[in-house]
Amino acid sequence: MSDRNTAVTAWEALFRAQVSVMRYLNSEFPTGQLSLNEYDVLFNLSRQPDHQTRIRALSSHLLITQPSISRLVDRLVARGLVEKIDDPTDARGVIVRMTQLGFSSFRSVARGHMGSIHDRVGAALTDDELRTLTELCDKLRLSTPGAE
């Protein structure tokens, strides 16, 4: 168990770093095709089997509220980037699946976004530091009740 002041100092450092990096990434994000929130939905779908998941599971990975996610998914459906499918195992459930157009759009934007991430995060830390950061962030995330 850590000292309270040390924990607070570490949290503040993590929070400030996240804010700084996100501001940079937002300023560099190629918004011509997708907003950052739209990209986040497609990114999360791209990591799922068959590029699909239940909308409830999707909401656990995003930083916006369930009603906002539903509206965002509806906008992506209207643009042909995702489709909504009734969940065959739960009549109340909805599955969101990325379309081929959605995957193409995601890949196109991801190339530039990955470059910005590398320029900001990869330039500041070595590969060993990046691996350590990943391990520490995963450990912190997984120690949070209800985390996946």
C-alpha cells in the first residue's frame, strides 16, 4: 500500500500528462473524415471479433454517456460506417458492427492519428519506458472495480 501523498502526486502527474497529450492529439487529429469520438467508436469496434460488439459493451470502453453513444452510433449508421443488428441472444440488446466503409474510413484516419501519437508519446519515451507505462496503466485500470 502506498503513501497517500505519493498516490495523490502520482495521480496528478498521470492526469496532467493525459490532459497535455490529449490536447496535442486533438489539435493534430485529422477531422476531415471522422471526429475523435467517431474514431474512438470505430477503434473499439476494430478490436472486437468480427468488428462488432453489443452497444452496452461498447459504452464501457468510451468516455461518453450511454445516450451520447446511442446518438453517435445513429450518426455512424446514417453515414454507413456501422450497422445496428438485433442481438439474437437478447431481444432487448443491440449489436453494433463496423461496415467495410467504416473499416476503410477508420484505417485511413488511423494512419495519421498513429503518427501523431508516435510523434508525441514515442518521442518522449523509450520503448522500455513505453512498455513499463503500458504495464502500469493496465495494472491501475484492472485494479479498478468493474474494469475490463
